Amino acid sequence: MTVYITHGTEYLTRRLREHRYRLGLALTYVANAVDIPVEDLTQYEYGRKPITQKELLKLANLYHVSPTYFLGGSPL
């Protein structure tokens, strides 16, 4: 069963994009590293498409932060 993130999205989109920029990672690098289409990652970063828990966990692992960081929590 696919579960989509619906709470904390005001933080989610901004933090996904900002953290990738902060790490200096290209959109294509991140998309390939976590096996998400570039188009989907772009949609997630701009809040145009809901992200699944599974995809959020993949991104959090790549960025070395807690998944709750993207929802407004602490990075650890």
C-alpha cells in the first residue's frame, strides 16, 4: 500500500529543495541516486505532486537527515 505525505507539506517542498541546494547536489544526481524520475523530484520540490513515505525516506537517507526534518522537525 502506498502512503502519501499530506501533513507538513509547507515545510516539505521548501526543505527538499533547500537541502539539495545546500548539499550542492544536482537534481539529476539525486533522482538517479534514489531511483525517482527527475520529473517527479521536480514536482515534489515545488509541491505539485504528493510524495510517498518510501520516496521521502530515500531522500532523507541520501541527505543524511531524519525524514521528520522535511516536515518541520530537527535534521537529526
